[in-house]
Amino acid sequence: MNEYISKKIFFPIIDWKNGNKTLYHLKELEQSQWLSKVEIESIQEKKLKILLDHSYNTVPYYKRIFDENNLKPSDIIS
């Protein structure tokens, strides 16, 4: 299938229908493929912090595990 048609017509319709972010992730991957190892690791650490904060604040199981081990999401650096 033509890449232009996929990116401009097919994926937006599917994303809208299913509530996905395919194009967003595709753009992110296309841009990150040219980054250095250090830049990629920095992005990964930022995303890990976001995930840990979200898990701690919204999932009782993870909050309990963190609290039982006297940890906060900010304690995890990498």
C-alpha cells in the first residue's frame, strides 16, 4: 500500500475508530531512530518515571508494594 495513503488516510481512520495513537508512535519511532544511545536512554528514563508515578498513584497493588518496601517512584533512578 502506498505510504502516503497509509499515513494520511488509512491510519488516521483506524486510529480514530479504535482510539489508538498509531501515527503518534510511528512519528516518535521515526525520529528516535537517529538519536544517540545517551539520548535514547534519557527518553527511556523519563518514560519510566512517568510509568512509575502513574502506577503508584492509580494502582493500589503497586502503591502497596512501594509502601511496604519504603519506596517512592522518585527513588528509582534508572
